[in-house]
Amino acid sequence: MIVDSHVHLKHGDVNRTEYRAETIVYTMDTVGIDVSVVFAMGTSTNRSIEMALEAHRRFPDRLIPYGLCYSKF
């Protein structure tokens, strides 16, 4: 089993790049990754957790949610 332990649903960059769960799973399939740990940066703590949980709900066997807490938000 190949696990990618660092996958962004949202980057903390100026453009606030977001990636859809479907796109992440498609990319995983293309390169042979079985499971990925996903999280979101550049947003509030609550939104970060919501995004990770929503991705997990859509692909529970492929995407593992990871929560981030930001003290400044």
C-alpha cells in the first residue's frame, strides 16, 4: 500500500488554490497512490476541518482527514 501523508485541499498561497477531492483521487489513481492524508491551509480552523471531513465523506477509503488549528483565525 502506498500512502501520501501530505496532500493539500487548499494551499496558503495568495491565490488560495483549492483542489477538489475528485481531482486528488484521479491524480492518486494516475500515479499509483492508494491512500492520502488531506488537509487545508489558508482558511479558518473550522473551514479547514470541514474541507478535510467532506473529502473523507466522499472518498472514505481513499482520503484520511487531518485537522489543522490556527491561532490567528
